[in-house]
Amino acid sequence: MKSFRALISALLASIALHAEAGDLRIAAASDLKFAMAEVVANFRISRPGDNIEVIYGSSGKFLTQIVNGAPFDLYFSADIAYPRELEQKGLTAGPVRPYAVGRIVLWSLRPELARLSLKQLSASTIRKFAIANPQHAPYGLRAREALQHQGVWDALQPKLVMGENISHTAQFIDSGAADVGIVALALVLSPGMKDRGAWSLIPAEWHAPLQQGYAITRRAAGNPLASDFARYLDSPPARAVLHRYGFTQPDEDKQ
């Protein structure tokens, strides 16, 4: 009898857990690929029954997809302007919130190239220089601004190769398709890349801030899991993960 009661209790607990389990689909900028994976893993420790799917890509392309009805519950953009545009269209379930500020770096598998200034690179014998596409990738736009600030944008035009997003851009360099390029600090600090090649931080004064923001989409207005995850992102453990990947908080002083 006791074993039967234990079996019934376990079955009821399983049913309750399944009933409470939530589903969450997140669109996240590619610079978050490794940091977000850790944040989600930590969040799920206390939510083992929840189904959380994260899709990584270009912030600008995600905006277009969500406007056209793509089924995302949360949208994390490398440029806060994109979710604000979504909010203006009435497609969010609440206000847009900033969550981090990103940085760009010059990265190459050849350390001597990563140590050159942008002006020196424009005059060097490199074959290809990689950036993300400025038309829809915030990191690409900031890379262009930095190159323009240093007066080398036009000179580098014949050598440019453009990734669809910042992860794609890093792949160009990692595969040897590009000699050097501008990528996200968060990527070169990731476990698989931190020991490959060398990088140098590009001064923040050379480009507009990479203030990043997120929004809960209108589709997720009644999804408590979306709100819970958004709150968790503001917690000290989640902020600590972002900090390890080179992100600063929007309220921190510029370094």
C-alpha cells in the first residue's frame, strides 16, 4: 500500500510539473551566444521542466522577422534602438530595457596583426578584413564608425568581407578567410576563442555606444516564463556572467 501511495504521489508530482512547465523562445544577438548559454543553464537549474530555446543571429534581421510574425517571446538586441522600434510599432508587452553595453576588438589569429593600429592595417599587405554587415548588424555599424573615425574606411573597402552577424564574422577570421577583423569582445573571451590568436580593444570613443536592450514581445504578454527570465537577467548571478564576457552594465561609468 505504501509503495502504491508513493507511486501515485510521484505520478501526481510529475503531472503537476508538466502542467507548470513553460515554453520560451528567445531571439538573441550573436554576441550573446556564449554568455546567454550560461545564463539559460543557470536559470534552468530551478526550472528543469521548462523548454527554453534560444536562436542567435543578426539583431536587425530579428526585428524584421518579429514584425512579420516570427514566434519569439523575448528579443535581445545588440542595439537597443531595434527593440525600441518594435515598441513603437506596438509589438512589445512592456517597456524596452537595457541589459548591457558591448565592446568591439581587433582580432586575428596572427598576433602581430592584432597589435597594429587601424591606420597601420589600411596600409598593410593583408588580403581580407572582416566586419559584420553594418546594414543590419550593430557590431558592423560600430566597426564602420571606428574605421571612419580613423580615416581608413575608404582605403579598406577593397579588402572587406562582411558577415551576416558577428559570429559569422568571427568565423571568417577563425577559418583564415580573413586575416583580421573587428568582432565582439564577448566572443574573443569565450572558452573556444580566448586562447586563439590575439586581440586589442578598440577605444569606445571611436564609435557610438553599443547599448544593448531587450523586450518581451506582444506574443508573450501572458507568458509568465518570459517575465521570470527577464527578471533573472537583472539578478547578480546573471550580471556576473555577462561581466565575465566583457559586458558592462548600462549604469556603469564608461571605462
